[in-house]
Amino acid sequence: MRIDLFEKIPFLKKWVKLRSFQFVLVFVNLVLFYMFLLAGVFGSPVGNRNIIVIFVWILWWFVLITFLVPLGSRVWCTMCPFPFFGEWFQRRKLISVGTGKPSVGRNKMHGLRKRWPKFLSNIWLQNIGFLALATFNAMLVTRPIVSVIVLGGLFLIATIIHMIYRQRTFCMYLCPVSGFLSLYSMTSMVALRSKSKEVCGGCKTKSCLTGNEKGWGCPWFQYVGKMDRNNYCGLCMECIKSCPNDNITVYARPFASDTTIKGYDEAWKGFIMLTLALAYSVVLLGPYGTLKDWANISEVRNWSGFAIYATSLWLLALVVLPSVYYLTVLAGHRLAKSTVSIKDMFIRYSYVFVPLGLLAWIAFSIPLVMVNGSYIIAIISDPFGWGWDLFGTANFHWTPFFPEYGVFLQILCLIIGLYYSMKRGFEIAVELQKDSKAAFKSMLPLNILLLIITVLFIKLFVG
């Protein structure tokens, strides 16, 4: 059930094969982020009067989690400005391709080009980094200068890492945004893949990985001939340019087609993301004033309350939810009298938290835009909060957009997430157990847990 988008939309292929394709997208974002950083430093210190808060943490987040990831996989990585300066240092070129020896045709790179330590070649650092940033979320969404420190810090760290390590090491193993994009890109309805595995098997140059005079070697260290998941493809499209056999394309496909979780690091990312969606729904959307005060350390300064909040958040994400999940897997293993190892079931079944987690985040993000979207209209005319009125909308009053319908959209999202989690979970179980009855039994306790989590989210949203 795949559709070759390059066949259906011929101009799309011509567009992505242009050498300037990625540079144009990144450069536009670079200019925007430069303006955001300036606004964060010199603009209004009030969050809803500063473009860095409104555009990044409301508009960008909503568009990213609601549209870009489900429909475009890691297309944000295609246009992300954070690696711009570091990659420029490595390549010493903005658009054209640098090659080594003419007879080899591989790319000439600069910098120390060290290999990332093998024991850190996973997403554990991204897991911890994202959880740490999320713990201070209240400061990010209310204090523009904090956003400047975080976003500016990502630019700086990315540049330094590019100078020391090979290619997109920062994006693969350190970027906190990349971690959840990696997980949720598995649900995306597009995928970059080879057309024929046989053609890739007969290719001697492996130019998609090593590069040539037409394109850079994959910055993400991926060999398209064996790639079967979206997780670590940044959609830079260099492989499409460099492939000598025209054997790489972009497919449209059903939602949540990638279903293989390969390690504990990826499983724990699912636990962390679902926990944060739940925690944010409680703290930011719920009526619990004490919890809001505990989380908002920048305003309330209640350090003991914040310590309770932070400790509870980390324990819930790293210990409690994984432990409850383990018990359901163990119960399913015994109920089905399965011969599959607990480890394999624990890792593979953890995929059920991917569709439900993504749709829970979408459900959480819907009221952010419906309630606060009017700030976007005003801030466009006065991005620094200096009293400008560039487009005549600076005095647009705060006006929620149809908030009464938000809860219905939230419930719909959660039902869709629950459906795909149960459906794909059963398919994984059949693959592992080799028997539909055993698969059903092994998934039964986990499905009950998923249903409880979904009802909990609905209760939070409905009130």
C-alpha cells in the first residue's frame, strides 16, 4: 500500500534534486530564528508579547507535532537551522558538492571527523536532554531570555560537535528535538526508501552512503539499500541526488507503518513522551493551581514544590510507567503461555505508546492554538513588543477560536491513537507469537492499560 510520489508528482523529484533545495529551506529558517533570538534578547520580557515565545512554543510546536511529523516524517530536519554553521564548517560549501580524488568521487570533508563513542550511539542522551528541558517548560514558555539561552545553546553545541565529530553526529545522538522526531516519524505517512533492494544489492559504489560528485554522502550514516524505518533519515535528499541508478524515491503510505522498536532507548523515549503529554495536560490545561505553582519555578520561586514536581515527573517517566508496562507484558506473557522472551516482548510491544503518544500530544496542542492563536495575529505586527504595528494587527485582542469544539477534537485524536496502538500492537503480537489467539492473550493486559491511559486523558480534557 505505497504510492510513489515522484511518479505521481514529477515536479517534486525535480525540486528535491536541485542542489539549492535544502539550502533555501534552511536559510529561510535561519533568518527567522535570528529574528527570534534578537526578539528574545532585546524585545519585551513578557512572553505573550514576544515572537520567540509565541512562534516557537505555540505555532511551531503545533505545526510540527500536528502536521509535519504525521504527514512529513522528519521534514523538519530538512529545514532545521541548528546544524547550519557546523555543516558549513565541515563542507566549506553552501550549495555545491566537494569531492575527494577524482577516481573515487567521494566527498571531501573538514574538521577533526572523529567517531562518536560506540557506547553513546543511541538516543539515551536525547531522552535525558529532552526530559530535562521539559522539566523547565514553564520557564521556556514565559521567559523569552530562557528561550534564547536554549535555542542559542543548541546552535552553539551543534556547531562545536560538527567541528569535532563526523557529519550529523549532533542530530543523531544529542539534539533533544531529534529524539522525539525519531520516534514519531515511525507513524508518518511518507517514507524515503529504495525502489528495489536488488538494484541496491548490485550497486558497487554505494554512493547514497559515501557520496559522489552529485551529492554528499548521507549525513545520518544511513544506507538506503537496507533502511526500513524512518527513525534516522533526516530527509536531506542527498541520496536522491547521488544515486547512480535512480533507485530512491519518496512513498506515501498508511499511518503508523513502521512498527519495529529496536532497543530500550527507543522504548523509554515512548514512555517519556507519553508521560510528558500527560503531565503537561495536568499542569497547563488542568484546574490544579498548586501543581501550576510548583511547575512555574520562574514566577513562584517555590523550590520545594518544584523539587516535588520534578522528582515526580522523572520517576513517572523513567520508573513508574515502564514498571507498570512491564507488569502488563509479564501478565500477557503468562496468559498466552508464550515462548517469546520477555525482553523481546517488552521492546517490541512498547511501540503501542508511539501512535497513542503522538495523538495525545496533538490533543494537548489543539487548545494551545485555539485559545492562544490570536496572539500570533497580534505579534506579527509587533514581534519585539515595542509598540510597532507593521501590518495593522498589533491591537488585535485576545480572542479564543471556537474553544467549545476543542474537546471533541481532543477526544477524536485520542480514539484514533488508541485504535492504531491496539491495531499495530496486535500485528506485532501476531508476528512474534505466530498465533492470533496467543497474540490476543498476550496483548490483553496491555490493551487494558492503553484504555485506562486514554480514559485518563479524556477525563483531563473534558473535566
